[in-house]
Amino acid sequence: MAGHVTLDRFRPDDAPPMVKALTDPAIVRWLPELPQPYGLTEARHFMANAGADEYAIRVDGVFAGTVRGGDHLGYWVMSDFRRQGVARRAAVLALSRAFADGCQQVRARVQPTNVASFALLTQLGFGDEQPTQIPTRADGRSLPGIGLTLTREDFALHHGISIDTGRLLIDRVQPADLPALHGIATRPEVARMLFIFSPGMPMRDFAQIFPSESLVPPMRLAIRHEGRIIGSIGIGKLGQPDGAPIYYFMSPDSWGRGLGQEALAAFLAEVDARFDPPLLQAGVFDDNPASARMLQRAGFAVTQDTMLPSAGRDAAAPGKLLHRRKG
């Protein structure tokens, strides 16, 4: 990977590099719908009229191309960033947002001679090849193309969240992980710091809380260290007025080693890249100051003192709500 890939809204200073790229024959040949000639006027018009699913691709903050998500994927990447995994990562981020917004399938089309793009679409999970036509802007004719379809299920299978921090692996919960997670979350000293878990909680109730995929919120993922389950981290439904909730728990034998902070930072970075949530929230009990410090290091700020419920306690207990707002 060339660097840290993010999706962003377009900026005025994106126009010159966009024009430079879209007058490069190596790029233009695969974009027959592009108006010609292409200058600053066309670039500025495109950016001013870009839809909610159209993004600038940035690598370490530098403009690198564009990607369109929604129900029809499209992308191009500047020559300096090709063959570095940038297009693949940008497509994964855009598709993650499309499926989070409720898409059940996404389409794409490609010229048969565009071997690199066809290979990328296949890696992303696109299939069900069908002949199609690709209109051209220059002369109104159409070019032969291949239409492909990506289902939510196929994308989730191969491109759900999986994060390797070096010490930790954070990925989807497998059925075989549930006994270990249940054993951690229902320990009295852990459950009393959580909201919905309690000692003696039946496994059938516990298992229903953990979805089998790691694609879109709400999700709860497993945290693994040295091949062993040590906890879980997740996010609730996006778009809630008070922010999407973040929640996590760790095995007591992993406390005090910086693993929780590492898991939280890595998970939030991936959530930001994939879904760009404007507001996140978390709750923490006053007798869990280590968790409060961890959240504050991750950019959360205390917004309210309150009483928090816990299935692991006899009654609600004093706590705090914390929020992290984008920007």
C-alpha cells in the first residue's frame, strides 16, 4: 500500500491534479464517458455536482483519484498511485458505505480489454458476467463492455473488517469463539463494567448479540492475541442522534498491558475510514477510570455525568457519557 487511503469530499485545489490525470491517455482510454477536451471548467463542474456517493481518494492526504459508490461502482486512480493497492482499498471503503446505506447489490461495468480493472472487480467479489454497452461521450457511440454484480453477502464474506495491529487480530466472531467470549463477559468483575451482560447469562441469549459478519454496523468483533480470544469490540447502529455507541470488553488477564488502547485505536481508525461517522458515544462507570482514560486518549470527551444501568449490578451506578465528534 502506498500509504493511508481515505475518502473525502472534493476541494477546490483538487481540480488541477484531476485535469492532469484526465488528460493522461493511459487513464482516459478507460473512461469513454468523460467529456473531451477536459479542462479546469469540466473538473470544477464535476466537483460542484458530485453526488453523496462520489468521493476524492486521498493517500496520506494527497489527491489520488476518485471513486463512486452507491449502487454502481466506478473509479480511477492517478498514474503515480497505480499498482499500489490504492484502487482496491478505495473501492472497499466506498462499497462498505454503500452496503451500510442499505444497498443489497452493486453493479459495475468494464471494457473487456481493461484487464487490470476486471481483475480488481473480481478480487472485490463481482461476478455474474453479462454483456453490456458502455456509452461514449465523444461521438455518442457505445463500446462493448462486461457488466458485473456484487452482492452484499459476497462482499461481506471476503471484505468484512479484519485488522492486524501486529499484536492483535480483530475480526469477525466465529461460532467456536462464543464460549471464550461468554466466559469473559459473564465474569462478575467484567460484567459489572458492562451494560447487557451478567453472570449466569445463558449462552443462547449471549450468542444472539454477536452477528456472524463484520461488514456494517451494528457489529461486534473478536479481539485475538497470540491466537487466543481476549475480548470483543464493536459499534452500534449508525445515524443515532446521540451518536453510534462504541463498546468493548477485555479479559482481566489482558488488563494493564496497553492491549485495550491498541484495539480501540485500530478499530476506530477502520470505522472512520469505512463509514465516516460524524458522532460516536460511549458510557463508562465511575469505578472504571482506566476505561475512561482509554476513551479520552482516543479522542472522546466527557459530556455528561449520569446513572448507568448494568445487568451485572444490582442497581444503576454513577457513570459518565463520552462523545467523539468528527473534526
